Amino acid sequence: MPESLTRAIRWDTVVGALLIVVLLSSFGFVDGFGNALNLSFLIGNTLPIALIALPMTLLVVSGEIDLSVASTAGLSGAVMGALWNQGMAIETIIPICLLLGVVCGLVNGLLVTRLGLPSLAVTIGTLAAYRGIAQIVLGSDAVTDFPAQYLNFAAGRIGDTFVPYAFLPFLVLLAIAVVTLHATPFGRSLFAIGASEEAARFAGIRVRRHKLILFTVTGLMASLTGVFWALHYASARYDNATGLELSVVAAVLLGGIDFDGGKGTIGGAIAGVFLLGALQNVMSLVNVSAQSQIVVTGVLLVVSVLGPRVARQISVARAGRRAASAPVSKAPTPTS
């Protein structure tokens, strides 16, 4: 198969094409999908997944994962609500919440990099711990009376367009993530770490420091998502963002990020995020139940892991058949 064609049918390219197909089909056949209010609603609901997907992509490329992101977001929102109830200014609360996310990510990173614990086990544990702390902090209360200008920014849209205000800073963060992963030595180091941590270490890459930075940034972005969630939905509760980690992981893997590390693109991850968001929006418009939507997310998670592996095995088998069928040149017979 020609190399240009191989690049054209990469998994992330397929996901991007599928996203376009879903959008075009939805515009044509799903009532209400194309109006500005619904598109704004789609983007706003997808932004929490997209925000966390940016650092999660880098983390999975390096061969690690963080399943505590939703609990970190919930803890951030709970602290935000509790401090607001105590009369603290929102301009002071938000930096405190972001610092809390840094601490949560740092704890995860230190447990993985200094104690050598597997990130899957560590973050399952902190998933429960951070959610429990959130419940202790805020209890069953719901805080809703945040300043109107912050609520409008998190949930409003630019004029009569479908573009939410919050989408603009997301584009800035997206550009930073793209440049970091695909155009810096740090990003190239992450691919090397994911491909072979031992080889990366022998090449002089500071593996533990890189991973610690990634876990810390992931905690920061999760706490930012928690603040955005509370303002977007005008409600700070301890159970905010429950189950969001499943959507983030499904979207990232759906976008072609290899769970074993070493492969993937930010573009593929974001295509996976918005494909998942578009499908959920369409299902809501056609009155598919929330439980059924969870089933679809789970199926997509399985497909996103299975699909690239099957495609890779087919490619390897095809290469093997080509090599086996290639003619073997005979050495010339020496003459006397």
C-alpha cells in the first residue's frame, strides 16, 4: 500500500472524517441540531471533556493515565462553593481552587514517580479519596448564587452566534497543547518515554520529572474544569463531574491515542472529544435515555481500544504477506 494512502487512513484521520459525517448527517436529518442555541449547548457541554483531554493526551502518550480527574474537578467545585458561602471573593477563590488541583496532581505524580506505583491503581484510589473529601467539604449542599458576570461567561455565547465565550480561551489552551506535544523537545520526549521508558532513560530523558509535570498539569486542568463546570451549570456540588473520567478516556482513546503510550496526536484526541459530544447531543435530541448514552460511551471505549490494534495487526499481516511473496534473488553461479 502506498505510504501516502497509509497516512490518509490513519485512525485519527478516520475519526476526523467520521466527525464530519456525523455533523453533516445531523444537520440534515436531526431536527433542531443546526440551530445556534443547540450548537452552543453542544460545545459548552463538550468543553469539560475537551479541557481535561488536552493534558490527558500527553499523559497517555507517555504511557500513564489519571482516572482521578473527575474527582479533582468535583473537589475543586466543592471548595469553590464552600469558600463562596464563607463570603470570600470569587477572584480569590478561583486561584485557590487551581492551586488545589496542582496539589492533587502532584500527589498522584509523586506516588507514581517516587514510589513506582502504577498510575491506574494510584488514580483509582485518589478518585475515591478526592470525591470523599469533596463531600466532607460541602456536604449535600448546592451553591448557585455565583456572580452573574462569571455565570454569563461560562454559559453565554458571543452575540447571536453559536460560539460560547468559554470556547475562545479553550482555543488558546489547545494551541499550547499542540505546540507542546508536536513541536517541542518536551513533546518528543513524551513519545520516546511512551515507546520505551528504559530506552528514554538511557537517552538522557528525565522520565520521572516529565511524568511529574504531566500529572501536576493534569490536576491543574481538572480543577479548572471543576470551576468551569460549577459556573457553566450554575451549581457547585460535591458530585459535580461524576463519571467524567469515562468520557475523557473514551474520547482520547477514540481519537487514536495508544493506551500503551508512544503514539497519538492532539488533533485526533480533540476529534474524538467532539465526535463523542456530537453523538451524545444527537442522542439527547432524539430522546435516547441517559443510561443508553452511557452504554454507547462504553461501546465506543471498547472500539477505540480495539480498532487501532486490529488495524495495526492487519497492516503487519499484509506486510508479512508481501515479504513472503517477494521473489528471492539467486546468487550468481561461479564459473571455473
